[in-house]
Amino acid sequence: MTCRVRWAVLAILLVAFGAAVVAAGQRASDPPPLPGVERLGPEPGEPVAGYLARAATSLPARGTGPAWALVQLEDHLDAATAAALTQDVRLSRVVLRVPLPRVQTALLIRPVAGQRPAGEIAAAMRAAAGDRQAVAAPTGRAGQVADAEARRLRAGCSCVVALLVRGDHAALERLATRGQVRAVHAARVGTPPQGLALAPLLPEQREVAGPVPDDGPVP
């Protein structure tokens, strides 16, 4: 057997081994990923009552395996309180927003490993503070808002508005009954996280999922 032939055989074996590793990492209960983007959150202008009813019917059926779900909160929570909600599910992303009265602030989505939720959410807040500080400025409304956001995030504010988690029907159902949780909106079973678009319902959106006021002074 020539050297070129030996290398060709080795390459084929490596490809076969790699395919076997990928297949072994998939659980039999997980259907193949679905194509496209699935929105978790209300549509623009959607009545809040209608959205909450729609989200309540989105949980995966019993026995169909886990699904990704956006957990939307009644109010802005601190890192420790938000982390306590994830005890039965796997945390993957945290959605942060600094609450400033009658001031529009940014939605900041950060990935987390989900191994130590409280510490990871706190670290995500510090990282988000750095992102906002990078665009902060002493003049101009946008720059002033970014500076205010950075200061509050760095101080460990109550700024968590939503969590992306993964769980089965029973875990998500329990999560939906907790006092700080406003809605649990689940994706279809088999939808991968990269196929999700997150658009959380903000705590102050009570009638319609529309723009919040932006006419207040920047602290």
C-alpha cells in the first residue's frame, strides 16, 4: 500500500469517527432541529393578554422531551433571585435591561454556561456593563443612557428581565407557577437555540407589546 493510499484510508476513518461522535452526542428523545427562526416573545403591537394566553399553551406535550423556553419576569430581578428560578432547568442565556423611569434602555442578551447560575448572571452583568461603557458619552442622550446603564450594571442592579432555559413539560410547568414568573413561552421541541429570536415582554408592558416611553430625564 502506497503512502498516498494509506493517508486516504486514514482520512476516511477519521471522517467516520467524527460522524459517530456527533451522533452519540444526540439523545434519542431529541427530534432533529427544525429550520428557520422561531420568535419567543410577543409580536409588535400584540395585546398582552392574548400573548400571555398564547404562551401558556406553548409548553411541550408530556413525553416529547425538553424544549427551549423564554422565561419572562414580572419585574426586573437581581442575579441571585433570577438564578433561583432555574433550579429545575438548564440556563443558557440571560436577558438584561436597566430599568430607568420613562427612558428606553437596551436589551442585552448574554450567553451563560448554566453550571453556577448566580455567579454567571453576575458575571454577565459585569460584561454587559463593559459593553455599555464602551459607547457611553457625557453628551447626547444615547451616550448618557449608556453611561447610566453601565453604572447600574456594574453595581449589580436588579436588571434581569428574561431567561432562556431548557426543560421538559413538568419542569417548565413548575417554573410557570412561580411568583416572579410572568410567562414561559416554549419553542417547538427540536428547535435549536440558534434558531430562536428572543423578544421578551417587558415588565412595564401591560396592555400592548409596544414601545415604552422615552421622554424622561436620564439619571
